[in-house]
Amino acid sequence: MSWAVKIGWIAGVGAVTVLIFWAGVGPVLHAFETAGWGVPGVVLLRGTAVVGAGLGWFVLFPAVSRPNVFACVFVRFLREGANTLLPMTQVGGDVIGARALTLCGAPASLSAASVIVDVLIQAVTLFLFALLGLATLAAIGRQAAVGETVAVVTAVAIPALLGFYLAQRPIGQRFVKTILTRIVGEREWLTFGAIDALFARLGSIYANRPGVLASVAIHIAVWLFDALEVWVILACMGTPASYPEALVIESLMQAIRAAAFAIPGALGAQEGGLIAICAIFGLPAQAAIAMSLIKRVPDFVFGAPSLLGWQVLEGRALLARDVPIQGYQGK
């Protein structure tokens, strides 16, 4: 873990603590307790959403090289757990996920390529979800400057998404090889073979157009489903909101989390963002912070077991490497 990530994690924890004391520990705890059955309800909703995201990842794989669906779902929980619980950037869990899927038996190049495409689809569908949230906000007449916000978000997000996509195409392969050639010279390094394998896998995934379209549809459905978490929390707190209002809160919160990808678990960013977003609908800061804490409960409920499962996979792989070859008599 780099010093920058350590500082970000410490700053995030400090920010959450400061916000809780600023809003009042007592009122925040009261709001949390008021949610009551909303807490297990959110856990159930999150579990369903992560299973859906795992299926969205699963359909990306070409049929001839598709891993077990249960492996995809398990590793999807692991990716979520690592991104939210481990002191690393919010993309570190995806790297761990690619490693874990390889331990489950998938080729390394296929695991890495599938995660890259899945992350891109998540980013694109989140962008659409955020635009839908802003459009909904404008429709219910809560924000006058929505048009300017949409323009700024579009101007920043579209070039970034387009660049991420192009980096996975042949032009990106040529660019990576050119950079490596300048660094290591004209010699044929094994790295080049790994790059060729990765881009070949990317090509096979994008060639599976029905799978890509199905993945997009599933991820969009999962984002829309996620808004039910906010709806349930507010209903249990005694401040019921309509689904469109819940959609606005969820979509803008997720956009803030994505923008704060360098902060482990978006600590502080999620809480501060929810305070600002909930204020649009007249919700107090303590309710917003309690909502954020409730939304973090599933991170522990699902994240801890999945991280333990990852360690089991790593342990098995380590033991398998240490098993001596039968009948070998060496010194």
C-alpha cells in the first residue's frame, strides 16, 4: 500500500468521524436505530444487486470459455468487499478479482480482459444512471442548474470513457507495445506475449455482442434496483420518499463515489456527498450520515466472508505449488 493510499484512508476515516461529530453522535445514532428493519432490508437488497452484477459479468464471457457462474458471483462479492474494506483505491478490488477468478480456474488473460470490459460497462452504465438522476431532479423541479451540471459531467466523462475503450482496441495494443519497445528495446520479451494474449481475449469478448448487450442491460437494471436501498432506508426512518427521489439520491451518490475512486471505500466522500444531496430534499445531516452508515453495513456483511474466501483460494494455490511430484527422487 503506497503512502498516498495510506494518507487517503486515514483522511477518509477522519472525515467520517468529523462529520459524525458535526451532525451530532446522538442524533446520528438515533436516526440509525430508527431505521430498524431497514438495515437487514438493505443487506438483502445489496446481496441481490451484487448477484445481478455477477451475472452481468458472467454473460460477457464467450460461451466456449465461460467460467462457472457461481465463481463469477463469488468473485463479484470479493471485488465489492476488497474495494470497500481494504485500504486501497476503489479499483484495487477489481485487480484482486481478476486474480481470484484465475485461481478458480479461468485463464489469466481471460480473467483480466473480462474485468477490464466489466469495469468499462459499469462506468458507462453509471454515467447513464447519473444522467437519469439529473434529468429526474430537473423533472421534479428541485435544481435550477441541472443543465450546466449535465454539460460539465458530459464534457468530462465522455472523453474519459472513450479513451478507456480505445485503449482496449488494436490502437491501444500498438500504443502499449510501442511504449514497451522504447523502454526495453527491440528484444522479444514475454511481456509482449502476455499483451497479445490479453488483447486477443478482449477481442473475443467484444465479438460476443449479445453478451455485451446483455451485460449492459443487466448493469442498468442493477443500478435502478440499487435505488431501492435509499427508498427502504428513508421509509424505515419515517421520512418516506418517492422512488424518483430515491433514484436521484442514489445516482448522484454513486457518481460521487466514482469520482472519489482514489479514496479507499470513498470514506468521507460518500458521507459528505449524501449530506449535500439529501439537503436538496430537506433531509437533515444526521439522517444523511445514518443512511451512509447503513449502506456500509452490507460491505462488512458480504465483504468479510468474501475476503476470507479469497485467502482460502490463495492458500490452496500455495499448497498446490508446494506439493512434491510423486516418484521424484531429487536432492
